[in-house]
Amino acid sequence: MMTDTLPPEAVFSERDEAARAILIANDRGGYTVPTAGLYPYQWNWDSAFAALGFARFDLNRAWAEIETLFTGQWESGMVPHILFHKPDPGYFPGPDVWGCHGPIASSGITQPPVALSFAPRLLRQDPDFGAERFRALFPKMRAWAEWFLRWRRDEKGAIFVIHPWESGRDNAPDWDDAMEGVDPQGVGYYERRDTQHVDASMRPTKYDYDRYIWLVQRGKRLGWDDAAMAEGNPFRVADPTMHFILLRGLRELLIAGDQLGLDTGGLEDQIAALEEGAKALWNPGMGFFDSYNCNNGIWSNALTNASFLCWFGGVSAPEMERHLRRVLDAAPYGVPSLAPFDPRFDAKRYWRGPTWAMMNMMIGEGASEAGIALGEEVRQRTQEVIAKYGFVEYFDPMTGEAAGGKAFTWTAAVWLAWAGKEG
């Protein structure tokens, strides 16, 4: 541990120590796995949250986490959602299924770019220690943002995803309409490994998984070429998660870049474009931010935890405070991934109901920054559920019961960086 980078106010409780132990146990030398067994590689947004956790006790290791993530960046600017640093035959789909040709064996899709806003946090914690490391990362982060704006922005200006996994919210109801348009004929036999680690009732269904794999096979056939994949793509869904997190990242890059005297030309225009594009995500019939199928314009009509990321992205939306109050009144343990009063709600099945500590963190922080008192309530509920049920992947929002993988990196990191703090 580098004591010279330890936050001066850091005082660690027994639960803090348990969270630190999880990060250390899941450390594979420069990168962290989400949890052993179920997820044995470096996942993109998981890794960025891990950096925030490490920053509470080892800032050097925190920077290394993000730096390692960017070693997998493609020439196009895209940063993959999985980096396969070391072979692990127990995971599916592995690098052979993806068939990518980046600098490191990887998947062919990306994930929400939380690293763009978390690297500036590391810089703020100790500007002298992090300045040169941020300078080295800055052009890489800008290239990733520009890739999004070129290849993942629809005609209305909203950021979209081309695979449910790209969103990070794998089986959310947001994708249901687009998934119906994917015919998985010819996908062939495959053996899932996720259900060997977690009860199948908590995971996506075979219906979903067939389509996930078909979309991967399509990308592989097209050589993961962005232009080729854009033509006739059956899965293009505008996603509040991706849009608001990218918008937050651009705002943070502009502030940090200006402070260090870096070239931030174009960032203000990009931010303005995404602010305008956010309007396309407003579902006027439902009165909240929502996703829609870019191919036919059909809304998902789903009030999800992604709907509340508007504040994290710096987008004012007074109506969303009322919706958050409704959801919190219906679910005692944080913000569920789908509103409990939605008939599609499933309290334990991955992104169709459970509450996730890292989503709660972004929602809570964003709300608090916007002066909304419910932000602190979200933090307190997240603290309560972790304290009661441990550092698991996600939780039943109605009972708090632990679900998914155990000894989970980002839940431990969220505890250290946000939920475990007082006030």
C-alpha cells in the first residue's frame, strides 16, 4: 500500500476492511476481475468502479486499473467490454467465439464509459500524483468518446447500443422489442457457463442467450468492422445508460483537461450535442427517460434505474424526482432495475428487477449534485442492504436478499467510495 496516496480522512471500519479484502482477492495484477469463477476477466465498467475502490487505500493501484483497461483500446478508439488477459476455459463466450483482433484478446463491443468520469476523480484526489498519468490517458479517453459519437449516435442524437451486453444491463426490458427482431436460426450448440455459478432463475433466459450469441456471431462474420456492422443491424436501441454516462464523462474531461492546460477543443460542442440528443430519450407518453428501438421508434415504456441517470449526466428533469419517490416507496432496498409496479418486474432475475449498488451510486450522486434530497436516501438504503447482506453482485429490491455472484468487486468498491461513508 502506498501510504503517501492514502486519503488523509481515511478511517477504515471492519466492513471497510472486508471490502478492501475483496478488491485485493480479485486483483489479478494490474486489473481486477468482477468475481472469481463467474467473471474471470477484466470487464470495462466493473474495472472503473474497482479503481474508485482502490483509490480509498492505494491510489497508484487505482490508476493502474484504468491504465490497464486502455491497453486493450482498438485503433478505432473503442475500448472493449471484456479483455481476455489470460486464458480461462471455464468461461463462455471466450476469445475464440468473439474472433477479435485488437492489441489484447477481447470482445468486439464496448460498455458504458464510466472510466471517462472516474479518471478525473482520481486526478482530483491527488492532482500532483495523477497529473502525468491523466495526461497520458486523455487522448485515449477522447478517442473513445469520439468513437461513440461517430458509431453509436442515431439520427435523433441519442447514443445507442448494438448488443444488450454493450449496455451493461444485459436482459433489461429495454431490449425486448429489438430482440424479437433477431432470428437466432443457425446459432448452433453452445454451453453456457454462467448458470454453473449462479441459479438459472437469476440469469437471462435461453431465449435471450440465443440472441446474444447470434449477435456475437454476426459481428465476427463482419470482422467487427463498424461501418459493415451499421448496415442492416437488427439490434440498435437508444440507451439512457450509455447516453448519460458518456455525457457525464465529457463534462468531466472538459473540466480536468482545462485545469491541466490540455487541448479540449471540440468538447463543448460534443457536450451540447449530447444535451440536445438527451431530449430524444424523453418518452412523452410515459413522462420519463426511456429507451427506444432505433429501427422502428418503439419505446420500451420501462421505468428503469437507467432512467434516473439523467442527473448523473447533468440533465435537469424535475419530473424524474416524483418517479424516483414512487420507486423508492415501492422498493425498500435501493433503486430496482425495473419499477416494481411494471408487470415485467422480476425481483431476482438480473436486470429485470434487482437493485445494483453501482447504479444506486450514480443515481444517488447525481441526484445529490442536483440538490435532490432523495440522493442521500438512495445512499443510505444502499448502505443498509450491503451491511445486511454483503458484497454480492446485486440484491432483491423487495427483501434485500443477496443474489448473483458473491465477493463482488464493484459492490465492495461502491461501499468504500460512497455507500459506506456517512452523510
